[in-house]
Amino acid sequence: MLRSCSLLVPLKGRVNHASRPGNLQKRDGASKMTAIRTDKLSKTYTQKLTQKVVALKALDLEVKQGEIFGFLGPNGAGKSTTITLLMNLIRPTSGKASILGIPVTEATSRNKLGYLPENPNYYGYLTARELLEMVGRIHGLAPQEIRKNSQEVLGLLDLPLEKKRPISGFSKGMVQRVGLAQAIFHDPEVIILDEPMSGLDPPGRKLVADLMLELRAKGKTIFFSTHILHDVEVICDRIGIITKGQLRFCGTMVDVISESFSSYEVALRKVLPEQVKILIDKGLTPRTVEDKVKVEIPKEDLADFVDASVHQGVEVVAIEPKRLTLEDFFMGFISQ
């Protein structure tokens, strides 16, 4: 790093323009109550009698009430394993998890919980209304409440209202929306969705994204897994990035933006030719644009570089952050 007031003082080593974000985990210190919590949650499978496969390793995660939390990772990263553990569909090798303060091993933890699996599959001979009626009865809703909720939820998700059309005649995207309908039908406080945008066309994705925002406005907590980066960027309050069974990053979208600044482009005037040559020798790539010299500086070196420029009589014209895209930020963790 630059530690002197001279542009000609060498940098420590060459500049790495392909630097990746570190293995960071951040916590939101807000005072909201915890909706979902995991403590050292781990899952190891045994294959071929003796081969151990670690699907999830010591996951510490806390999701606050009233936030949309996006759980991001490539295929096989551990997203669905985490969700099935939260739903108590499989048991952890070690660690624990809770929903609204209740251990997931207790059935009451699911009283205020809605769930959409990754590949929903329902009785094809049922209509959407009949499926929702069954869900309502399972949750102990009164008949008049079931009728009211059916009308409201089917309308929200733009599903057909006719009574005789069976689910077997629905497209994949419509089946996905039926799954979302049953997940929110009983007005749960916490909603866990495994790849909710799967199979949806762009209008369908927007419909679901708008619904998530509407549910958050009502104080609901939404935890959803995805690999669609645009959806994460648009609707999430916080995200977690998981790869190879380990949580690599957890923070707000503001944290993502902050961490994704890999460098700054500094525009200079009145730079001497010998100064330009020295910068090249030190691994930088200054470019001459009209009467300015532009050079990309690592963010940790910016303050020293600007100070050195001013002391050498160089005019600093502009400083522009060079932000990684969310895709680059995400891929940085996958490549580690």
C-alpha cells in the first residue's frame, strides 16, 4: 500500500485488478425480534456406506422479523438442505434451528409458518380452490375464512377462478403460483420459499416479487432461496451467500455495494511523464484521455494516492468508484 506523499514511492507488490471479496459474515444489529435462527447447523450424508459428504457446515444465521432474506448460492451449495432442516423434514448431524424462538423439532414451530418446496407436486385432479380448501382445513380455518382467503389469494396470484379446472391442466408457472398460494393461505408470520421464481415468466416473477414486498409491508418475514441475481437485488433487505455448504457472506444490500467496490478510477491533470512511467512500472495502467490521466487505484490505497498526488502538485479532477456487479460479487465467492 502507499505509505508516502510521493507518487514515485513504490506500491507494496503489484496491483491485483481481479481481487475478490473476502470470506465475510456480517450481522444486522437491529433490535427486531428473530424469526429464523440457526446455531452451528450441520448436515453430513453418508454415501456408499463409508463416504462422507458435507452438505452444510456449522451454519450460524439469524433472520429478523419483517425482512426479506435472500439465500443465494449455486446448485448443490446447501440451500435446499438448509430449508429442509428448517422444515424438520431431515434431521441435522449437529447444531440446532428455531422458528420464532421455537425449536424446529417441535411441531408448534410450524403453526405460523408457510412453505413452498422447490418442486411442488399436488394432486392433479384437485382444482386450485379445492387444494386451498384442504390447506385451510389442515390449519383449522373456519369455512367462511377459507372461502374469503381463497378468493383473495387466487386473485393476488392471478390464478383462474373457475371451479372445474384441475391442477393437472396448469402450466409449470401456474403450479408454482398455486404453491405460493398454499404457502400464504393461512396468513403465516414466516414464509420459507425454495426457488419461488422457478418456472415463472417475467410477468410472473414481477407478480411474485410485488407480492413479497406487499407481505413484508404487513410485517411478514420471507426467507427464500434463489440463484436469480436480479430478484435478490430488487427485493431483498439482506442476503446470504452460501457455497460448498458454508456461509460466505451475510449482510444488507448496502453492505454488498460497499464490499463490491474493488477500486476507484482517479482522473488527474498536470501529471509529469516520468510519474506516468513509474506508475506503469508499479503495475498500474494509466490512460491518457484528452488532457487527463486516468488510473485505477485499489480502494485501500485511495487516500494515500490522493494525498501523494496533491503533495506532488498533481490536480485530482475526479474519483469514480469501480463497483463489481452483483454477478461478479457472487462469482467471487464461488471461485474461492
